[in-house]
Amino acid sequence: MKILYRIIDIFCHPSRIVMYYKDKIYVVIIHLIAFIAMAIGVTAALSYSGYYITRSDGEAFSKVIFESNKTANVEYKEYKMNGEQTSVSAGVFRIYFNMESPKEYSNNAFVISFGNEKARGYYGTKIIFEKSYTELKNDYSFTLLDIKKGTNDKEIQFVDFISTYLRGFEHEYATQKFIGGSLEIAEFYGILLVALFIFSYLINPTIKFEVRARLMIYDSLIFFFVFSLAYIFNAIFLEYVAFALALLYSSITFRHIIRINRNGK
């Protein structure tokens, strides 16, 4: 029952958090790990539950080619890619035509290298996929000059072709989103701990460090809950609410200690 009361106090009664200043450090760490796991779990569930790459990503390439000043002579026909070497970028994707491997690798873009008979997808130097054109269900036929001219049927084939390979990055895209979300939580929480230490010290500088650390961690746990809600509802402002709420809880906790000391209890 004490665990239940402690959780209730962490969520709803920050003035009572002071009662747990004698908790063993492993008890505090267990609570911290549990709340971190909750936030990371929510981030993972949301990151891997959706689809990020759509046909519109393929259409972005046809738009770039259509609006370009110069178009390379690239042809795809009968499961073969031929013509000049060139590259096209759209959003977080970059495509190399008639190259067996990229001219440069990037950790900021998903790269496809279309060779003569197969395509390879890269994130950094890591090969995400490698697929032969003969694995495609349809025998597409287009040139980049067709796209530049705005030939509708060729553009449809081009977008279908490109989109098929872009979707090969779906899992890696989700992984990068998860990593990014986890790093964001870590960054916010690291800054929060520094802010809590300074804030609590200004309110009550007389408390020993080990006691202050316990109370700081308990005050900070509300951060993970509200930050998780920010991801669930895609509400960025809740990230800042999570930060501010932890500071508010710290203010209540440490001011309560002052009030107790003044009463001589």
C-alpha cells in the first residue's frame, strides 16, 4: 500500500513528497526507471505504430525534376536503368541514378542508389535494403525527360517505381523517429535536473545533497507522465508544461520543508 500512496503523492500531492526523504536510494531509482520506461515505451509504441512514407514522397521527386533547369538523360526500361549519372533530393530522401553506390553517405538523409540492375537503400553507410528490379511486380518504363515534359502516364509509373523503394526505409524511418524521441526526453530531463537543483537550492539551501537528490527525483517524475501525453496527443506545448509542472512540484515540496522548519516540527 505504501507504494500506491507514494505513486498517488507523486502525481497529485507534491507537498507530501517530503515524507519520502528517507527512502532507500534503490527505491528512488526503481521509481525513476519505471517512469523512464513508461515514457520510452510510449515513444516506441507511437513510433512503430504508424506509416510515415507515402506516395506523396515519390511525387516530391517528380515535382523537383519537373521544376529543374536541367534534366539528365536517364532511362528505366525492361528492368534496366541506363543513361547519365545524376542525383535528386526531396525532403529527407536523396536518389542517385545510374550509380551502384552513392557518391556520399549521409546520416541526415535516406539514400537510394539506382544501379543498372538493382537498387540499394542506405542510411549512413548502412545498407537498409538491396532489391533487384526484376523483383518488381510491374515492368515500368520512363525517362526523366518524360517527367520534365509532364507526360502523365510516365509520371505515374515513375512515382510508383520510386515509392516502392522509398517504402523500404519505413522501419528505419520509425527507428530514427524513436531514437530522436528518446534523445529529446533525455535532453529535456537532463536540463530539468539542473533546473530543479538550482531552483530547490534557492528555495532551501540548507538541505543535504542526498536528501535533495531524492526529493528532486520524486518531483521530476511527473515530467515523464506529461511528456508521454505530449507524444500521445502530438501536443508540443505539453512538453513545456511537463517541464514547468516539475518545477512547480519542486517549489511546493521544498517550500513545505521551510514551513515545517519554521514551525519547529
